[in-house]
Amino acid sequence: MFVPDPYREPDGSWMTELIRLNPFALLVSNGPADADPYATHLPVIRDPEWTGAWTENLAGGRLIGHMNRENPHWTALENGTPVLITFTGPHAYVSPTVYDITPAAPTWDFTSVHVHGVFEKIEAAAPGEDSLEVCKDTVKAYERDFGAAKAWDMSRSIDYFATILPAVGAFRVEITGAEGMFKLSQEQDEEIRERVREDFALRDSSQYRETAELMDRMEKTGTIKGCPVHH
């Protein structure tokens, strides 16, 4: 992913937070030489068994996920396959009417993280045992971050899980590096950035309001470079 310098995250924690709060990802890998790449939307989380510390570019970290075994993508994936996992965070359209200047051009403010890594299938002696643990970890993570005030107790559904999980394949990805792009109107003058932020904050859409919150945080970090960028 091409990331102009003004749009780089202040530090690696911005990328790990985006991954945690936007865990429905797109996993991409090469197909055969004469075919298109494979791409599958799926849930991905940090591997709770990995207890290391995140590096600035996330290298050395580990993610886990699961995929339908009937998906041709699953069949094509082999241990050691290089993969790209993309995560999309808050994003919003910027209308030139907000700038209140002429000439002007519309754009899209957005946040995204691209994770590069090596794919490995998690195999167990009995079908479903591997995916059961990964799915339990995924449920725990999602209930913690997105569930109701009272987290769902999955214990009474484990037997049901066992009936469907033989059709689910579990995997881990050893991260080799990552890039984050946090395009939040940094190329604009302070006055225009504030207009954009205020416009986003007043919208009904949560995507707009979350983008405004990130713009506010970016200002507070003091990392706004404010230099023109073309893309």
C-alpha cells in the first residue's frame, strides 16, 4: 500500500487499535499463474496465545481466523503461503462545500491497515477441535469489544458449535510487516481541517463521527505535517 508520509500513523498502536476495532478483514493470496487472486472476507483477531509486544510495523505478531473449508480459497492455501490481510477503519466523503474555497476538489478521508504475513493451517487430531478453540477465542474477543452490556455465555452452545465446526478451517498468520494509512485531511490548512472535522462530527453516520474523533486525536498528537500530498 502506498502511504504518503503525512498520512502515516503516529505510532504502531494506531494500527493495532484499528485491527481490534475493525476485525472483519479481507484475506488475499495469489491464485494460479493463469487465474485471479483469491480474496475472502472473514473475521480475524490477534492470537491470544501470542504474548509478545507489538513492534512499530507489527512484524513478529500473530493473527488467527477461520474460513469455510468448502471455499476454494481454503483448498488453495498451503502452509507458508504469503498473504495480505486488509482492515478498513472509519472513513468519510469530504465535499468541497465544507472547504468554502474555490477551486477545490472532493476527496475521501479514510483509515486502513495492510498486514503482510505467512499463512499456516491449524490442524488437530479430530475434525473441528482446531476451529473450536479459534472460534471460542473469536467470540470472547467480539463479545468483549462489541457485545451487549452482559456478555453472551457460549458455554451452553458448545455442543452446537461441535456440530458445525468440522466444516470450518482455522488458521494463523505470522506477521512479517504492516502499513497503516490514516488520511485525515492532514494536507489541508488547520482552518479547513477543523471545518472538515466539525462537519463529520455533526453527521448522523457513526463512520463520520468516528472519523472526526480520529482527526481530533491526530491533532492532539502534534503529528500533523500539513504538506501538500497528491494521490
